[in-house]
Amino acid sequence: MKNKLYFKLKNKKVQEEAFSAICEEQKHIGYYALPEQDISPILSYAQTIPEHIESIAIIGIGGSSLGAKAIYEFIKPTKNLKRKLYFFESTDPLNITTLLSKINLEHTHFLVISKSGTTVETFSIYKYIYSLQNSPKSYTFITDPNSPLEKYAQDIGATVLHLPDNVGGRFSVLSTVGLVPLALSGVDIQSLLNGASTIKKSFFGAGHMKDTLLKKAVFYARHHEQYRINCIFAYSETLKYFCEWYVQLWGESLGKRQRHSAFNVGLTPIGLIGPKDQHSFLQLLIDGTRNKSVTFIKIEDFQDDIIIPDISLKHLESLNNLNNLPFSKLINMQCDSVIEALIEEDIPLDSITISNVNEDNIGALIYYYEILTSLVGELIDVNTYDQPGVEEGKIILKKKLSS
Amino acid sequence: MKNKLYFKLKNKKVQEEAFSAICEEQKHIGYYALPEQDISPILSYAQTIPEHIESIAIIGIGGSSLGAKAIYEFIKPTKNLKRKLYFFESTDPLNITTLLSKINLEHTHFLVISKSGTTVETFSIYKYIYSLQNSPKSYTFITDPNSPLEKYAQDIGATVLHLPDNVGGRFSVLSTVGLVPLALSGVDIQSLLNGASTIKKSFFGAGHMKDTLLKKAVFYARHHEQYRINCIFAYSETLKYFCEWYVQLWGESLGKRQRHSAFNVGLTPIGLIGPKDQHSFLQLLIDGTRNKSVTFIKIEDFQDDIIIPDISLKHLESLNNLNNLPFSKLINMQCDSVIEALIEEDIPLDSITISNVNEDNIGALIYYYEILTSLVGELIDVNTYDQPGVEEGKIILKKKLSS
């Protein structure tokens, strides 16, 4: 994975302060250590799921589903995966009914994922599905040790797996939360961690990623007032759900009151997919208010590439220059053209290039964004790991439910 | 469709000026007249597609696909549609291959949609598919009259349908561009137009929608500097692609240099889906920088509603208050709770309520957003209907392709 910045920045002192803070934070924030975890318990657990199980249904929302979905949807088009994943993450009755129509309850294993064990969405859906399939062996529960959910699961005789300590939902994809469904689907989870580990070593070991991540984070923090919106522009449909994962990570981590002031700060994440969104959002990027930075993500080599055939269409001969071009080359030329157009307009941007669609690369991309988020959180003086703003809505709902 | 604003505004004079401008604009901008069109030619055309055709594949991008997709994905969960729609809208080779693996070429009809007839994405994909299926009767082309694409299509003996005059891509969903694929899939296109017509009559006939749309547009324009981001928070998964359509409509229409100044202006659209994004974006809305307005969209009555069963889970008895609740009621309570929390924080918001999931309501929603976009464009002094910013990237790509 390469990351090229198109903006300059010195601020060595700020960079080193942020680096020290992250080195300190690493001692108590759990996600940093995930690349080194021993995955053998997860692999052993995966062996206990019978062969006739063809679908894995995740009942979970937000941090309990977005990460696994991002990786699954990225890998799926290139690999003949063993099992399909389905995500129950809405209380929309039409969505629940549609998803249920796609699976066979007898051939499905359900993963109920809830850190607290009391998430309204997760348990309303669980109750409904449990009324259709009440065999405890069809369920695995992933929750905090000693939560009421663990006690419930033990009571009915279902399997329980634990979340690691001090790993928040949106930073949990490389823990049991993401690795268990992905292992069951046939994704190579060790490679995910290896990819993450590459970024970790490069960052903490003063490699290329230390320099790049620090420069980028300081740029975002210092220009926070001007560039309030940070877009990812990913040139592949495979990264669509990675963008959704990024939106949660960035928005929920950085949208806060500052720790030492009454200011509300934050940076707004937007996920775009190229070339499609050249026909949607690009006009706004180029001619709209200049309040956006852009990170392009490119895939160098698409597996199973296909080539535009050498066909000349009468009256449309101007399109002959597309002939014999591999689609992978076309999509990257489209990306490069937009990069050049944005540089002309002096819009702050950087590009990330990954070699191809595999577990190593998505693991690296995820860990890269996690460190970047932690750095920016530190630099804009927020608690990156809590989410106090969502409590009020929960309290109001609770009152409505009781009355 | 009801629309309740939670902010106050007088500015009667500005409102009336904007209304007059739109009444004037209506004479030459084509989309306004679409609700009254005669759809019998489209219905007759639909009769020519043989019964053995089970899939319709749209080859088109941006304005040529987003509208039909928004409506199709909205209606699909509630209606047993006659044919499936597939959208080829990316040059990502993995995406093309994956989509092709889902359809049977012998049972698929392809709609190639391109206003200019020279869209790079559309024709690279068309050439590839044409190399696999070269029977002209498998294709219908939708393009401007007398375009090179029309000549090509006539030469090979394929059907050609025309776009109406003066209807831009992102305002074209209620023209042939959207109506043809939707009619082929079995969506009731007359009801779509009827829904749009209701909004049109209410707006131009000085009904509820005139007052609401004008107030809302003036609020957005006047507070443009502070609330640069306009979120839709739609409480149903069925509205996911409606949000994507909205993002194009809003971003590409309003992100412009002003007509009478050198200022780059614009408003940034964001589409959110509830309750999922309560676990993603809500924290940023509540505690982040106060630069966002929010429009909630609620569906009063979901067809095929399901009920949370009356099950008490040991150790999780606190969740008993969910029992016997219909999911449609729960999702709307979740929405109302977030609305109340945001009002407490003095975040500018409004709510749109539609009665249920049907063609009338999505037609109304679409026309409502089209008029709102036109009004805001007028009020911020941009040309709502062009997209000059995307040209530079196209020129650079053309150079790369030639060399």
C-alpha cells in the first residue's frame, strides 16, 4: 500500500507530539494490539460450525456489522467464499422480511453481536428470529464478559464469545466482532491481521507510514476550519462498504465537544465511488464551496480483468480509442484524470494505491484509517473513543417504550 | 405526503421572488411538465418486449441510472415485480463480471441510456456486452434525437427512444430515462406521475407545498454559510438509493460558481438511513461542528408489517418493553426520539411523512426534491442545470486515451 500526499507540511514539533501521544495511548486502547492476536481460538470455533450451514446471519448494528460487511463485500467478487453473510441491521420490517426470504433457517447460523447486550435493534430482531428458530445451537453470541447477554446465552446453552477489553465498537473489526463472521465465510483472517501489522510496524517503526500519517493528520487538524469535509473517492465498487465503515469511524470518533473547551468540533466523512460519482458529486467538489479534502483510493491490478473489445461502432468512431484497453487500466486512467483536474483547482488531496483485491490490503487500509482517526482525534482534542451524543435519543426512546 | 418544518422564517418578499422565478423557468426547463406527459407510447413499447425476457439491464451512469434505481429499490420489497433490473454503471471489471454472472443473456434486454451518446463508461461496457450478445433485438437505445448514437442504433436495426427536450440527466427520472426501465419491471409509472402531479399542483396552485417549499428553500439559502451540509435521514432501508439520487441532484445542481460573482458556492448533500446511522453519523450531528441541517423521512405504514413477539429473555428482562410492538411502530419511535434529541440541540430540521411504500409516494418525493433544488439554485444564484466542473477531467481522460 502506497500513500502519496499532494500537500506540503512541516510542523515537525506538532507531528512528534501527536506521535508521542499515540505511543502512550497504545498502552490502554485495545485496538492497537489486535494485529498480534492469536487467532487459533477463532479458527477452532469455526470448525464447530457444521458443514451444512451455508449462510451466516449477523444480527448487529453499527460497529457490530459495518467492519465485517466492508471486508466481506470487498473480498467477495474475487474469491469463491465458503458461506454467504447476511446482515440484519435495521428495524425496517420490509428489510427483515426481505433478508429472511433469502435464507434457509435450517442452514443458517446466527451471530448475535452486542457489546452491552441491550441494543434495541439487535434484540427486537433477535426476538423475532428466535420465534422462528429457537434451537440454541443455531446461535452464537458475541458480547462483553459477564454481560447480562452472556448469562442469557449460557442459560439457553448457546455458545458465547467475548469481545477483547478496551476495544470500542467502531474499532472492533479486527477482533472477534469482525473476525468470527469473516472466518466462517472463508475469508483468510490471518492475512487481514498481517496487512494491519504492516501498517502498524511502518507507523510505530518510523517507516513511510509514520511520516505520511502524521503529515496527513496534522494537515486535517490544522485546516479543520477550512476543510470540514473529508471525502474518500474509491475507484472500485468493491470499496463501497469500506466507505460506510469509514463514515462511522471518522464521524463518530471525531464529532465531539473538545475535551478542554466548550467547542463542538468534528470533521464530516463522505464516501464516494468512482467513476460513478464523477457523474454525481464531482461537480460539487470542483466548483462548489472549497471546504473538502479528497483521498483517492486506487487498485493497481484487478484480478479477473476484462478487456474492451476491438469493435468500431459506425457513427461512434470517436470511441475507438477505448478499444483493446483493459477495464482496470481505464478505471485507473479515469481516477488519474480526476486527480489532475483537482490538482489544477488546488483542492487538497492524496492518493492511496493498493496492489490488488485481497485480505492483506483491506487489513492494511483498515488499520491505516484507524491510526489516522486516532491521530486526528488527539490533534483536535476530543475523546476519540466515546459517543456521548447518542445517549439522549436512547433515553427518549426508552421513555416512549415504557409509556 | 406531509412536510413539517421545525424552523421559522418570514422573508415573504424573497419567497415571492423565488416563486415568480420558478414560474418563469417552468416555461423552458423541461422537467416541470413531465407529470402531465402521455405515457401510452412507453406502455406500447413495453408490450414489444417478449415475455421470456426476465431481466432488464440498464447500461448508463449518473442521471441515466440513479433515478430508476431509486424507485425500483423502493418499490421492490413490497411488490411482486415482473422483471428484475440490473444496473451496469461502473468500469470496475469485477463489478461488470459479477453483474454478468447474475443474468442470462438470452433472457435479458439491455437499455443503453446516454444523452450525448458518447459517455465513456456506457460505451466501454456496451462494447464488452455487445461482444457477448450481438443481436440488435436485445437492445434499446435511449438518447437525444439525431445524436450519433441514434444513427448507430438505426443502422444496426435496434429500437431507439428519445429523451424529451430540455430535461437534464439528473432531472430525467420521470421521463423515458426512468419510466422505460420501470415500466418494463412492472412498476406502475402512471402512479409515479400522479404522485409528482400532486406536489406540482400544491406548489403552483398555492397549496401547502408552496408555503413549505419556499420557506425551506429560503432557509437553506439564507443560512448557506452556516449550514453547508444538508442531510436526509430516511427511516427505511427502501430509501437507500433515493438518498443516492438526492446526492447527485443536490450536489451537481448546487455546487457551482455563482452566475453573477466569482464565488464558489454550493450545499453538500448527505444521505443517512435510520436507525442504522444512529450508530454511525448521529454522534457527529449532535456533538460535531454545527454546520448541518437534517430532513427526516418517515413511512407511516409499512406494508407486511411484523410484530416483535412476546418473549421474555432471562437476564434481559429490561427488553420486555419491546414485546408486542410492530416493527413499523418501533422504527418510527426511533425516528421521533432522534428528532426530539436534535430539537433539544437546536439543530435545524424538518420531517417528511409519507403514508406507505408505493409509486405515488416516491413520485411525490422526487418531484418535491426537484422543485426544492430549483428553488435553492435560484436563491443562491447558480445555473441549476449545467455541470461545467466535470469537463476538465473528461478532457484530460481524452488526452490520455489518445496517447
